Amino acid sequence: MLVLGIETSCDETGVAIYDTCHGLLGHALYSQTEMHGEYGGVVPELASRDHIRRVLPLIRQTLAAARLELHDLDAIAYTQGPGLAGALLVGASIAVSLGFALEIPALGVHHLEGHLLSPLLSDPAPDFPFVALLVSGGHTQLMQVDGLGSYTLLGETVDDAAGEAFDKTAKLLGLGYPGGPALSKLADQFAQSGWPRRFDLPRPMLHSGDLNFSFSGLKTAVLTLVKKQEMTPQTQAALAFAFQEAVTDVLSEKAVAALSRTGLTRLVVAGGVGANRSLRTALLQKATKMGARVFFPELQFCTDNGAMIAFAGAMRLQSLDFARQKLNNGFTVHSRWDLEMQGVPSAIPKI
């Protein structure tokens, strides 16, 4: 089965083709970072308009790279939510329109399910069940994953997501957009500089007794220090390092606590923050110490991408009676969407 995946939930346009027999055949990604950088953050209307410009050329590019034609496709998967409503509508309308024209199914996919399943694109891939740490700009959650569509929320952030806290803290430090990667780079430079540690930031909810997170207070602690300090390059780097270290400690401790509570020995890490080198190192060290394994998506699949949507869509389509699937004659998107509500697939959802 050949599945075209389309991702347009926020500020990256992703397209990919996944073959259930031969794996990923091709993918393409366009990032709007430079455009939004002029405004210091994502502008939803501009994001939607840019997706309109990019999706069709990227589909043609991906098909050409895979040496395929549109009529070779068996199905189309697209991000149905959560995300920016206007951006989601671009991908959904194109996917459903193509599905109608080609007389093939168009299936809406949960954005976080795509991230959660993205490590299965790698080799080795984790087996079910596992604990998943989803860390991105908009979400920080720990999930128990017993199988496709069988997700149990173990804990989540009560305020800012980890990626959001990275971006906001980077802005406080005067770093450019996107702030998260810039802050991580500065923190890594400090770690390699040999300079003495200057700041010790709080680890919010580290000993809360549950698996929830909180990062807004950590951001406030940085703001307090910024107001008191002369912001030299060394001070800036020291604060970036202290912040990253605090977030890493909380995320890694809660993740291994989730493994202990569930009795599982596999941890999947997904989402943009999953590319953070400090976090990866801490998780590997702590999980290995307790006899568990950690699985990461490839770095190119940590951020939003079409490959994870094509793959998640293919998994769901394989679990259905393909012969009973009907053409789509409408669609809807969800700017907010609970991952647990996805459920185990039993029939093509009406869209």
C-alpha cells in the first residue's frame, strides 16, 4: 500500500510517501522559520498562506523522487489536528480533494500520534508496549502505549510545554527565533567552555509524587536573574546552560519514573525537544542504569514532518478492512484534540 502523507499543522510543510512493503520512499520538508523570524514567532495567517504555496510543489517533488505518479497512490493521510486551524485546513482540503479525484481514501491523522509513532520508522524500532515522552513546542506528555490507538495519559504539563519554555526563555536571553535550538546551542557551548557554573535554577515538580510537569516557574526564575545580572555573553551562556540542565533533569527523572510505575522497559522519545543532545544523553544514561532501552526518531523526523503522518496513516489503514473504505466527501479539522480520544481503529472515521 502506497500512502501519501501531508503535514501542515503549524509552520512546516511536510510531504512523504510510505510503502507498507518497502518503507519510506521519499519525503520533503519546507520550514517557514525565516519568514516568521521577522515577527519573533509564528503568524497563523502567514503560515496558512505559505502552506498553500508549498504543498502541491512538494507533492510533485516527492512523487518524482520516488518515481511515482499520483495514480499509483492507494491512500492519502493528512494531519487533522491539533494545530493552527487555518494551516490544518490547507492540508486537509488538498488531501480530501486529491482522494476524491483519485477515488482513494483520505484519512485524518492525529499530529501527536504521528510524533509518537515516528521512532518506528527507525531501525531498530521499538515493540509495543512502551512509555512515550512527547516533548514539543506545544506539548509535554508521558503516555503508556499498549498498541496502535491504545494510549493512556500518565502525566502532562500543567502550564507551559518544554519547547514553549525553551522559546520563551531564549527570548528573555535576547536570542533569535526559533529560540529553542539557539538556546540549546549556547548551553552546549558553555558546557564545553570549562567556565564554572554560576546559576542553580529550580526543578519544578521534580518531587511532586506524580508524573506531571511545570515549566512556567522556571522561566520566571530566569527572568528574575536576567533583571539582576549584567547580560554579558558569558552570563547569557551560563543562564542557558542552567535552564537546559533544569529541564533535562525534570524530563529525564519523570520519564524513568514512568518506566518504574508501569513496569515497562522501553521508552520512546518524540517531538522537537527530543532532538536536544543534553536530554538524549540524560535519558540514555538513566534508562540504561535501570535496564531499559530508549528509542529516538532520526533527527530529521523529530520536528514536524510528512513521513510520520504517512507512516501513522499507513498503520491505521492496515488495521482496517481496506475493501470497505469509502470515498471522502467532506472534512473537518481539530485545533485541539485529545490523543486518548483517537482510540483503536475499527472503521474509517467520517470526515
